[in-house]
Amino acid sequence: MSEVRLSVEPRTEFGKGAARRTRRAGKIPAVLYGHGTEPRHLALPALEFARVVRENGSNAVLTLDVENNTELALTKTITVHPLKNYIEHVDLLVVKRGEKVTVDVPVVITGEPAPGGLVNQDVDTISVEVEALHIPEQFEVSIQGAEVGTQITASQVTLPSGATLLTDPEALVVAVTEPQAETADEAGEGEGEEAAAE
């Protein structure tokens, strides 16, 4: 995954009122912490950060330009307003080149199963430990032509070199099953309800 450079500003005001003023100025309140450093309060450019998340996912490694210094950071938590759907706050974690980090990587199912198969995805993300600058954007799991009864577990997902699986290896990621046929009892109940409604 490529690094993304963002110019950020230190924040000197705190509290809800200050956070609102920061957001009105088109910025997102953020805190950068880790590696034994004092937490640093920052303001991220809202549109640029939203674009980074949209294009690179929340595991993008950021190169932060702040007060003539640069810091490598990984997005740890993004808090989104439950109703208005804008980013309220971001927690960032300091990372170093060559350091391994723990991240949840999205799982994307590709392909179509054999005719008559129904795809059930049980796991949306897989947790791995991986070098900070080599975090995969996603894991692709192909079910092309998979027959009914096919099951793919976390241990069968191909990981990049140097990555360690942290999710339970036996965790079921995706299964190809038969579509559930409607039983005669259910069909009968449905007809009875329709008759009663008439």
C-alpha cells in the first residue's frame, strides 16, 4: 500500500466548542500517539483525508507534514457522526519503517460458484500482523466454479510475504451452500394467511 502525504496543523484548543470550530474550518480533529510519545493534537484537512480513506481504505499509511517535521502514522479509529455521516474525530498511531502492526484487512469474494450454489460470507475482515508499509488493501478470495459444500477458512487465504495470520485459522470465511428450499409446511402456512387476509 502506498504512503499518502498530508499537511496537518497542531491544535492548541480543546473541548467540544474547539472541535466544532475545527470542523467548520474544513478540518478534522485528530490525536497522534504511540511509541511512548506524548499524544499530539492535530487538525487534518477534511476533504483530503476523506479521499484517502475512500481511495486507499482506513489502513493507509500517512506521511504527516507537521511543523517542518514528518511522521508516519496509521489510522487507528475513525469516528463518524451517526446521523450526518461526516468524520468527527480520528485517532492516529505513530509507526516506524520496518515495524510490524496489527490491522484488520477487508476480505473480498470474487467469481461465481457452480450453478445452484449460494455464497455465504461469514467474515468481512481478517486480522494480520504485517510490516507497516506493506499493508494489503484487501484479500481476494475466489469462489469461481466452487461446488456446493465448498468451505474456505482463514488459513486458506493467501497472505503476502512476511504477514502473520492472527484471526483463528479455522474461522470460516466463505461457504458455498444449497439455497434453502421452502418447506411444504411453510408454503401451506403462507397460503392459509393469504386466505385469511382475503
